[in-house]
Amino acid sequence: MTERRYEWLYGDELPRLMRERPVAWAPLGVLEEHGEHLPWGLDGLKAHAACLRLAEAIGGVVLPACHMAGIHGDAVPGREAEWRRGAEAAADMLYTQATFRALMRETFHGLANLGFRVIVAYTGHYPSVQTDALREVANECSGSGVAVIPFWEPLACGGGDHGGKWETSIFMALREGGARLEAVADRRTGEPGHYRGQRVGETASVALGEWALGRIEEYLRDAVDDAFRRLGRTCEQDA
């Protein structure tokens, strides 16, 4: 397999891969609790492993996982203490929308400046506040010969969750032994096999994860190909 991890490329390997297909895969995640059966960095680990598989199939270079690229919403004026307690209970950082948007905007501009023409921002963390912000910044940064594709798994699979059957299955397919199904338990009741209202121990499987990854590859292959077609037409019109 071709080495596609940005940080492990030597010398001319990076420009060579960019000449072959100037696609940058940016895996985004957050550090937060995902039950006893999944790691704290699940979202970024999942996104990075999926991007490596996608880059091998579609082309491009994969950036390191960014585990500090997840938000849950800003503090409501006058209720900051409550916001902080909620974040502490969920083991979330206190990053604001402004911080996330600035990080994404500058990352996309930097990649475009290097010569990448299509950027896939794959977020393994996907509450609506995150996906709305990512979509808006992606639209803002697209144009002038660059297309930014915002992506999260439910767009392709039709389903998603937080540490439930979808995320668990995808991680099982990406990393053997990555999900500890024997440890699944409801944090509130202690009921084994259950997590956040789902019977994860019964419903998660490698087969479901592989099915989801197949849908993800189809979706993003079409999206990347379409982005290059649109960029090509734009270049022809400019010429």
C-alpha cells in the first residue's frame, strides 16, 4: 500500500501524490466519553482510519487526526456555570464555535495554498452545531479553484449515533479489537449490553461496519469526482 499519511511522507513523496490527485483528507474528532467499550478519541481515530482507507481507494493525502476539532455549542449568557458543569459531566472541552470555525477556515486556506484542489473534511463527531458550522465554513472556503467537501457518516449511511451500533460497528470494521463489546454497559443502570438506549452488544457487528464503509466510499468517490468535474469546468470558463 502507498504511504498516504501526510506526516510520514518523505521529500518528493508529497508533491508526487499531489500531482497524481490533489486531494487532502482532513479527519476531525473530539475527546469525550464513548462508554467502556470505545476509546475517548473514537471520533478522530475513526475518521482517520476511514480516511486512510478512502485515500487508498480514491487518491490523495491524509492529514493527522485532529482530536481538538469538536464543539457542542457555546455558553448561553448568564448560564456559563451550567454550561461548564454539563461539559465536565460529558468530559468535553470548552471550545467555542468561533474557535472551531477559525481552525477550519485557516486549515482549508492553508491546504489550498499548498496546491490541494479538493479537501474532504471528515468529521467523526457530528452534532448539528458541528455539522452546521463545518458546512458553512466549507461553502465559504470553496471557490477559486478549490472545493471543500464537508462529510459525516450519516450523510452516506442514513444512520449515526454516539457510541451506539453505528459508531461501534464502523470502528470494529476499521480496527480489529477496537471495540470491547464485553464491556458495553449502561452508565446509569449498569445493564450489560446496553449503551444510551441501544442494545449495542447485540446490534453492532463488523458486517454492519463494512456495509457502512462501503456506502461512505461510494458517497465520497462520487463527491470527489463531481468536485473535480466542477473545478475543471470553472477553469475552462476562466480560460
